Amino acid sequence: MENRTASAEMVAEANPPAGFLPIVSSSPFGWENGPIFERKDQSGWARGFRVLEKHTNNGGICHGGMLMTFADILLSRAVLEVLPSSFVTVRLVTDFVGPGVLGQWLEGTAEVSSVTDGIVSVKGKLVSPLGTVFTTSAIFKAVGRQRKTAS
């Protein structure tokens, strides 16, 4: 798949906070679950998304599958800072603490805990205007080939 980014209509519907720009996606799966946005400031990277109807379960709450998908996308942002090669998720643990409600902006941060021989441990957190939605951690492994870069 070619690299794609959210259209002006998608950005308008998601209405991200100031400074958040749509990520470039080369993943068909990630693309279908977006749009996802990111911002870099003095405190580091943050990623986020607006809970749209397509992200919800029957109760209007963000579906756990979407939250797990976002956890992987969130944590991979931190890995991009330390691995020059492509990588895969080896383990992903997410503890759901509170809901993400239809229409809310959810925003997460992640940080690398350790890097050893191409194995990266990362932890992160996702928050809503009402508080913590989840805490998460993962292990990623370099697969050796150079990563494609956005053009």
C-alpha cells in the first residue's frame, strides 16, 4: 500500500486539538481504523484520535479492539525513535481503566523503557477528558530490514 494521510474532510470530522497532524499510514489495517493524529512538542510525542461512530460498540463506547489497535500504533511511535529497522510487536498488554466515549478526543503518550539487542520495551497511557482510558506496555523486536520512509 502506498503512503496515505487523512483528507481535509477526515481532519475536519476528527477536529484534532491544535498542533496535531494526521499521521502518514502505509498500513491498510491502520488506515481503516484512523484517522490517527500526532504532535511533537517540548515534552515529546503524543498521538490521538477522535472517537467516531465507526470506533464504538453498541453502547457508544470506544470498542476494546480499537483501543488495542491504537495502543499498538501509539507505542510504535516511541519505537520509531530508537530502531532504524522495521519491527514487529511481540507482546502487547493493555489494562482498561475507563471508557472512551463517542465524540471524545483520546490522547496518548509512550516512552521507551529499554533497548537491548533489537528488543524494545515501551510503556504508555491513553487519557480522555474524564481521565485515564488505559495503561499499556509492549515488547517490539527489530526484524532487520530498513524501514520504508514516507515520501
